[in-house]
Amino acid sequence: MALGKLKKWLTGKRQLPGKPVSLAPPPALLERYRQYKRLLAANSAILTMVTDLQVKMNEGFLFDMHYVRSACQRLGQEVEAMVAALAAMSGGRYPGLEEARRRVEAKIVQELAGAPMRPGPLVLPLAEVREGQFFGAKAEKLGDLVRLGLPVPKGFAVSAYAQKLFFEQSGLEDFIREQIRRSHIRDLESLKEAGQDIRERVMAQELPPELSLALAQHLEPLGPRVAVRSSALQEDSLFSFAGQFETFLNVPREKVEESYKEVLASQFTPRVLYYCHTSGFAYQELAMGVAVMEMVEASSAGVLYTADPRQGGEAAIINAVCGLGSLAVGGVVEPDIYRVENEQIVARKVGEKTRMHLAAPEGGVLDLETPPERKGACLEESQVLTLHQLGATLEEHFGLPQDIEWAMDSQGRIYLLQARPLRISRQLKTEYLPPKLKDAEVLLEEGIIASRGAAAGPVYLLGEQGVQDVPQGAVLVTRQALPEYALAVGRVAAMVCETGSPTTHLATVLREAGVPAVFGAKDASHRLQPGALVTVDAYYGNVYAGKRQELLKPPPGDQVLRQSRAWKVLERVLKHITPLHLLDPRAESFRPENCTTYHDLTRFGHEKAMAELFQISARGPEEDGSRRLSSNLPLELFVIDLGGGLAPEAKNLAVVTPKHLRSRPFAAYWRGVEAAGWRGPRPVDLAGFMSVVMNAATDTNIRERLHEKNFAIIAADYLNLSNRLGFHFATIESFLGAPEESYASLTFYGGGAELERRRRRVRFLCKVLKRLEFQVELKRIPCPPASAAMMRQLWRRSWNSWEG
Amino acid sequence: MGRILAVDDELDMLALLKMIIEGYSDHQVTATNNPLEAAEFLGKDQFDLILTDLKMPGMDGMELLAAARKMDEDALVIVITAYGSLESAEEAMAQGAFDFITKPFRKEQILLAIDKAMRWREMVRQNKEMKKRLEGEKS
């Protein structure tokens, strides 16, 4: 029967009356290919989006939470589509992948939502306040200072959780939500009124008894007067301008509860209520800690910058006023200003200081005219230098210049009241470097920036040796940008690849690790001499001879941008997106359950999709939809077109010719075969003939193969050809799309001859292919595989051989 | 040194704008997340430049642009648009916005756009002054 069908094909008369044979490709095959294309589209979208996120984070962009959220959402959708496509292609072979995807997604959602506010201590002594307990940045920093042994007034902090408890128990939360709901977003007055109502209601409520008790207990060891300071959770980045949160100085013990409530109430400004209208009311954003500290009877007070905020650099600026520090900033009075450089006061200016603030006997602050005897300099030289020393200690500990509030009592003892990172302004483009350095030997230019930065080191060309041998600090030079080179990322100073794009797996990993890399550097492996010291400039895509010190200075960091909440959230989210753990597809660990990032999922999905697609020929296609390819060569070949592989005029032809071929990989293959020509199986010598006959007689697989037809499953950009040339079987698969997703692979299954002859042939092919930069893997397996794992990579030419 | 009013309902963006502009230039920024409040500020104060997001609840950037232009026909407005909403940026330009910038943007982009606007403002001012002087001489 099969013979009859074959005859029909050979005659090309398949449109017999009564029983038309379909020329459409088998639906199952077509569906699989469609899923593959969908997966590729998702793969490339994911890598592009990940690249974009890394660039936005590291290259000085301003973005907000809306951007981070929507980018994560789009990315998540593509990953979901990719996993679904692989499931459809493989008939659900990797159930673990969807589970892994859900785990990663859940982590990202959690990072975006922020840490939920969990019940915790309501009040803690400053020494015990640490990050992550919801006491707010100011109180947490004070806790650090106390633990460092620095002079901080005795005190304690109230957690933001205490506010939550207060608002929940007193019904304030419901009241606030109702006020927000009732106010009109287009009516500023109604927002103001709502804010006023909320503030009044906050002041009117009693604190929860346990909070009241804790406050009383912690106030007990403190002096009779305290300062009550807000310590917002989002202090610097978010609501700092949405309302100046209150600070109350010189508060008598019995009024602390009231001041505490006033600090909380100060949050509900019209701006905040406007924000809540659209974003809702959430304690993570609208709750604050409060620091309560013993009042320093200040004779003078002020602010200390451990660097010059206009220029940065080695200078401390101290300003000082008489009495309390509340007039030190804000421009009401002209403070004293001291500039300290190299442990010496280099400039001193005694300010006018027309007015001063003092602690009032009944509580609160007195605003007075400064008496003439106090109008001189507030600080002695030694006190200025002591302050400078304290500042230097803080800066060294936190690794950043600091902005510190201080006060000094009548005995000259200095106290630190608050510290936060100093914002340093810089002039734009102070350290401009031209795209190409003058007086430098350019070894390579116009490469693509795969990972920004610059680094120098000796060139190491990747050849026969594996990436595990790359020495520490080398500039690794490779022909291709293969994902497994990521194994060397921890050791190399920089990377240069002749091919590749910024959206490859490798580039993503390099950016993640901050390793500078230039891709698409043509001829790099010839132009860069092994061992030569070079500088890779991955700002402009050049490689220079020698060490170019001017490039190696890190550019002025955008500390300001990095303090924004959106930046911090993106940094956390990217930890679940960009790292790649599944580097080597041959490794035992290359499994769905080991995918812990979107990058892992993408890599796994793509790798397995290629393997799944390869299987379409191994399963033996149906004869449906196949047409005979008629040519001058003695090849019996049938073509199944999944779309775009044949010219439109061949649509209804049961027999097609090479001129109908539109599949780019197949057309390329055919050009090669035609050029080399093939006259059919070569006559074999007697020994060879006997070996074939003997093997064919004993090996049923070989005999089966001899009876198989040759199929080419093609599409515009795809070729999957199972080909038998005489006794030699090979499968050629190729996808020709974007550079990152293109590949060609050859699987040679040995032939019909006896083992030693087959081995020799394999060794020969192996050498030829290696020279052509194919990745070659030899496998010895008992019988030709139907489902053996395939090894292919992005933009990799690979070759597999099974010695039967 | 100029005075800038920045309006964006996204608080992170607003905080960043203020920090970046004040950190890298001599301009002073008044920032609000509420466009209604921004309109109120415009009535009370003089600003050299307005930076506003386009899509905001309550009152969108286009309305604010119209309000600003109504109060002062020379009002300079740079609109900030989300990625992929070029049409609204074009519409804003047609309604008299001086420039637009698409989120996310690099800090250099916004600083250069501000610089350009400020120089334009100075030129317009000088131009007016000269015209006035010319007319004075004529009569």
C-alpha cells in the first residue's frame, strides 16, 4: 500500500478523482511550529525588556513606580506566554516550569507591594531600633549611631506599627477612608477640609492602652523635657515634600502623647489625600515612626555637612546658631559658617544671628532677639574640630557623606540629633571624555555596548580550552556570545565578543555583574594579541592598547537617583529577573525546578523548545501535506511546507522543483548540495560492502532507516531535514531569524558500515566541523535516537554525532 | 536661577525631579502631586517654567497647560508623557507646550530641556524689551 502511494507521488498525479490528497501541512505539525514561533517572539521580547530595565536602572534614568510596575507586568505576560508555548509544543512535558514561573512571579509581586507591616514592638529604646522593623529611617539611623557609641541623647522610638494599631483600634482607619472617599478630587477645598477633619479626629482619639503604657515606661528614665521627631517610612523619597512632618521640641512629659498624635496627624495634607484618592490608603506608605529623645539644653546647635554639598570633595561645612537648632536652616537668621579642610578651619564667617530659639520654661520654644553678648562666634576652634571628627567617623561608617544635625549643651558636650546621607550636587558633564581618546592606539572600534563600563587587563583568547581556564582579571575575547561563557563572569575584567547583541543571555548576565563588555567587535580574535594589556571602553565601544587610566575612573555615580523608591524597588525586583543560574544545558541542574528567575525560565524554555522542534522529524511525519521535490540529483526527498517555505505558485503542486524553494535555510542548503553535486551512493569495495550488508542484516534500526523517506519540513525561516545519502543518515536543522535566535545544527547518525569505519568517518567530520566553529559533541549510544537530547545554542552552529 | 513648578501625580517622579533639578542646576523647584494645587500656585506666584505630567487624575496636564497659558500667554510648559503616548505629546505641543519629554528619561535630557527653555525665556524677554524700546523711540 505504501508502495502504491509512493508510485502515485512519483508520477506526480495525486489529484485523483474521488480521493484528493491534501497538500496542507499536518495540523499538529503546523501547530507545533506556530507555538515555536510564538515562543521565539516571547523570548526576544523578554530579553529586550530585561535589557531595557537594566539600562534604565544603571544609566541615569528617572523613572517612577508606575514604570517599574508596568514593565514587570509586561515582562511577566511574555514569560507566561513562553512557558505556555513550550507546554503546548511538548504536550505538557515540563509541568515543573509553570510551577517555577509562578514562584518567581509571586516573589516579584511581593517586592512590588513592599514588605507587609507585621505586628512588632510598639516602642523600643533607640539602641535596639534597626532597619526592617518599621520605625522609619530617622529612628533607625539614630539606633545605628547609638550602637556605634556616638553621643546621642537618651531616647526611644515608636514604631509605625503602633500607628497602625492606634488607627485600627480607634476606628480612625475607617474614618480616613471615608473622608478620602467623600472628598472630591477636583476640588482642592474639599481635600483641605478632609485633611482638617482627619487631623481633628486623630487628636481627639485615645491611644491604645498598651501604647500609652509603653510610652510612659520609656519616658520614665528620661529627663523632664523631650523632643518628639517624625521618622517617616518613606522619608527621603516620597512624602518629604508632601508635608513637612512636625517636630516638637522641649515637650513636657505629660504632653508627649499629644505631640505624638500631632506628628501622626501632620501626614494628612491635601497632597497626601489627593495621592490616596488614586493609590488608596496603605500603611506601608502612610504610617510613621516617631523618635522621642531627651532634650539637649543647647547653648548652640546647627548642621554639619561632611562634604561640600555643591562640589563634594574633602571639606566639611558646619553651620551654627545660638540656642536651639531650629533656626539653623531656613534662612531666618544668618548662621556662623565654618569650613574645615585637612583638619584645619580654612574659612570662618560669624553670622548676624539676629534671633534665637530657647526652650521655654512651660514647654515649647521661645523666639527671642539675640542678646548682644551672644552675638559672637558660637563655637570655639576645638569644638569645630571635634564636630568635624564626629562627622568623619559617621561618613567612614556609612560610606557616604552625611548631613548631620547637632546640638551642644552649656558644658560644651556635643550631641548628634539626626543624620542622613548628604545630597551632593554636581555640575553636569564635569568629567567629559571624548568618544575616542586622542594619542591612544585604537585596536578595535565601533563595537556594540553590551554592558557599560571600562576595564583593563591582559587579552585571553578562548580557544580549545574551556571557560573554566580563563585567568583572573583577563579580558576574555570570544567569537560568539554563548550563554555558558557566563561561567567566567566572576573572574574576567571585561569581555569582547566578535558577534552578539545587547539582548543576549550573556549580555544580560554581564550587565547584572557589572562587567564591561563590547560585542560585535569584528575580527577581535585576530586584532587582539593574547597576553597584551588592553583597555576595553564599553561607553563608546572601543578597545585601546595598554592601560588607559582616564577611562578607568568610575563616572560620578547617580547617588541621587539611587535614593528614589522606584530605583530601590527595581533593584530588588531585578534580583528575580536577571540572574542566570541555568548556564550549561548539559548539566544535571538544567531542570525546570532550578529556574529561580525569569532569565532562567527563558533560557530553559528556549533551549527545550529547540529540542522539541527538532523532534518533529524524529517522530516520522505523516505523508499528509508532503510534496515530492524533483531535481537532477538522485535524491528522494519530500517537502512539508509550514508556511512561506515554497513559492506561492507551488501552492497546488504535488511535485515541486528547487526553483520553488523560498525557505532561506533550505535554499541555502540546496545551493550547497547542487554545487557539490551527488551521484548517488558510491560503489563500495568488497570489505565495505560486506560490512554494510552484515550490519544491515543484524541491525533492525538500520534497515528501518533504509526504508524511511527523506523529509524536509520547511518554513520561510526554518529547515528540518532528515536526510539519507546512501547509508549515511543525518538531520540538519536550522532557524534563520534574528541573530540571537538563529542556529544551524547537524546530527550525524553514523552509517551502515562496521564500527571502526564509522568511527573514522566521525572523527574526520568532527575535525572539519570544529574548524568551521561548530560546537561538536560525540555520543555513543546503542541505537539511533528517537528522543536523545540535542545540544544547540543561540547563534551556535552545532553538530552531534552518534556512533552506533 | 529660575523658578520651576513641577507637577506629577507619581510621587517618586516628583521627588526625583526636584532632587535632580535642584541638585544639578541653580533653579528652585516648587513641587506638587496635585494639579489643582498647581493651578492655585500659578495664580499666586510667578514661575519661569512649568513641568507637568500629562496623565493625572482630577485635572490632566492638558488642562493645566490651558490654564497656565490663559493666565500668561508666554507661560513656558514642558510636558512629561508616558512612553507610547506620543499623540498626546503632539497635541500638547499644538496647544502651545514649549517641549515634551518621554518617561523614563535620562537626567541629562530633562536638564538640557530646562536649559533650552530658560534660554528661550530670556530671549523672549529681551525681544520684548527691545521692541518696547523701539516703539518708544518711534513715538
